[in-house]
Amino acid sequence: MAFLRFHPLTVKRWRRFRENRRGYWSFWLLLAVFAASLVAEIITNSRPLLLRFEGKWHCPPLEYASEDDFLHNGVQKPVDYKKLAE
């Protein structure tokens, strides 16, 4: 990594931080929890991640669909997926 050159003092501080095993692993754990929190809204919401309806696959987090797209009833409102499952 020739394009990244850190100051020698920074390198020394990073080495000392890595020697502190509890702090080092806590840092990575905190980073993993933070990354999980960024995608939590996608994973835990009222819409399914993947849906098969009438032989077609849909991914509601990536595409908008109204009730009319599924039920062909002319209603342009968000889909109630629990009602759709019945």
C-alpha cells in the first residue's frame, strides 16, 4: 500500500492499540454492530424481503408496488402483505 503513508507516530499508536486485545476486539465488535444497524431497517420492517405471488418473484424493498399491481382492484395504496397472504 504505497499510496497510503501514515505518520510514524500514528503507526506506533495503532500498534499499541492492537496490543490491547480487549480494546481491539471491542472496536471490531462495535463496528459490526454499527454496520448491522445501517441495514436493520431493510431487514426488520413490515414488508417481506422476497415475495412470490402468482408465479412471479417480487422484492418489495427494491421496488414500489401498489395494491393494484397485485389484486388488480384499481386501488393505488401500499400493499397490505398480510391480507395478500390470505
